[in-house]
Amino acid sequence: MTRDAVTQLEAGGRVPAERWREREEEEPLFRQLRLTVRQGLETEGDTAQCSWVALTQVGAWEFPLPIALEGLDLGQAVVGMVCEEAGNAMHAVPLTDTLLALDLLSGLCPLAPDGTDALLDRIRAGELPVAVPGRLPDPRGTVQSGITWKPDGESGGIVLTGTGGPFSAGVDTGALLVLATGPDGPCAALVHLPADGVELRPLRSHGGGAVASAVFDEARVPAEAVLLRGIAAEQALTRAGLRAAVHQASLLAGITAAALTAVVARIRSRRQFGQALVKHQGPRLRVAGLLARLDAVRWAVGDAAKDLDEDRLTAGEAAGLIALTAETALDVTRDAVHLHGASGLVRDSLVAACYRRAAWEALRCGRPTQLWDTAAHMI
């Protein structure tokens, strides 16, 4: 938080909405890329589908892919920035899920099955939104899913049973990246929709964006759709779990920023006892504290992304990062609802949408208490 911004807030003046969404030391090229992504989401992102198209047009799906696979390989700091801006746009697109699918698919070489290049091309073109039913892998790569798998002796594939959710369903899901547990360890399979034995069930979103769950009733998945299983899956998910934690933490930081944008606008426009609410010491100091927490989280996420690029981020540090970000998102969005008063409970209000979405996004890599325990034992 800059000194000028604090002075403007205390004086009840105009505070730029992007003030707490940007870091002053960002390189010019990185900052320009951030503004390009933001402009695409703000200009074209009226709906979740439009946001998905905007992300595709700026090349977001090519950012994390290695150059050998015709990607841009811009690093995790850039990918984290995209997740933060998408979270701030508050549209329920399966961004972190699709990034996880790209991560696993791009890591299959040189033993990738036939058709992997075609799948990557479809994802890059925005034609194949991929959702992960249930939780993402935690920073240790552990799969905590309600979905189990067993070998299918007839086809050589697997059989899936269980329920996973919630996941963002603002765009038509083209495939599910199913992370399941079984007799030989974890398994990752890409199930194209529609599929026999697989049912998508919409969940009540209460204004936080379209959400759904997936039910698997003895769903048979052919061998060519099984990406990884056993030890190979454990190794791949261990690597992918660190990146998933940074991506999800960035998304949560964006959702938190969206809630605080609404709060600042509220206390500047709301009048009480003849003056703007921002001039009252209680609300002013409370909002300043929330902004400071968001600044701290954004610094931690940015540093973790840089450490990830340099292969220095550990599982314990990633667990602490996502736990800190999840708790901050839950606390800040709850306080944002309180600062809005009764209007914060209206289903169509932005702050209510942020609160409801943070309630389940904050748990996608595990419960904060469990993540803090992981961090304590691994750092």
C-alpha cells in the first residue's frame, strides 16, 4: 500500500481501483502484459463465455507450454498474473483446471499417447475447456478425491466410481480431468463429454457463478484416455501440485481484490451522519487493514511464482502459501459483506458473489488447517 494511496483513502478522495492490484516494481513488459490481459477481460468479459474467449485471444493457454510444444514458456509468474486477473473478473471459468490439464499433458513427452498434440491444439484454440471435479492435487501431489478407480480387465482401461465437485461451470465443459484414487495409487484420466456413466449436476451458486459436480456410476474409460496411473501419476502430480497451489493462490488473490474493489466503492459512496462513510475512523481503518492483508498475500504469491520458476519452491512453502491465501480470502470477503451491511447479502451484489465463490475455491487444494500442518512438518 503506497503512502499516497493511504492519504487519498483517509481523505475520502478517489482511490484508483488498480492501486492494490499492481506491484510498483513490475517490469514494463510484464506490466504491459498484465494490462493486456485485464483489458481483454474487462472489454470482452461480460459473461463467463466471453471471458474464456478473451483468455484464448490473448494466448493464455500458450503461456505455460514449453517452446518445444509450440508454447511461449513465459513462466509461472505470468501464469499466476493471468489467474489473478481472471479471479478479479469474477467469472466462473475452469482456468486453474485447464492449466492443470495442460501441465499434465505437456509433461507426458516423449511417452505421450497418440492424440496428445491434437488435444493441446484444441485447448490452445479454446475449443476444449477442461474441468477437474473435486479438489486439485495438494502441494505434495496428494489426491483427496471422492472418486475411485479400478482396472477394467476387458478394455485395459479403468472404471470410475464416485462424486467430485464443485467446479466452475460457466462455460460448456468439453472434458473432465479426473483425479482418482485406486488400488495402485492415484490415476489421472481425461474423460470427454458426454460419456456413458458420467452425469454433470448443477449446484446452487447463489450468485457466485455457475457451479457443478460430476457423478461417476461405473463409468468405463478406455486405455487411451488414461494419462497416468500408479507411480508415474504420483511423480507427475507431485510436480503439478506446486504449480496448482500457486495458480489457485493467485486466483484467490484476484477474488479478494474484487471484493475490496466493491468495498472501497461502497464506503466512498455511502453517507452516514452527513458525511461519506470513508471519513469515519472505524470503517476507514478496517478497510485499510484488509487492503494491507491483500498486499501481503500478493507479495507472497508473486515471490512464490518466482521461486517456482527457479525451482526453489518446496511443498511446505506452497502449502503455507495456499493456506495463507485461503484464510485471507475467506476473512476478507466475510468482512466485505459486513461492511456492506444488508446490501452485502443481496444475491446479485458483487461482494456476495465473491464471498460465496471464495467459500469453495479456498478449499480446492485442501483445508487451511491441514495445509498449515503440512507446512509445519515440511518446512
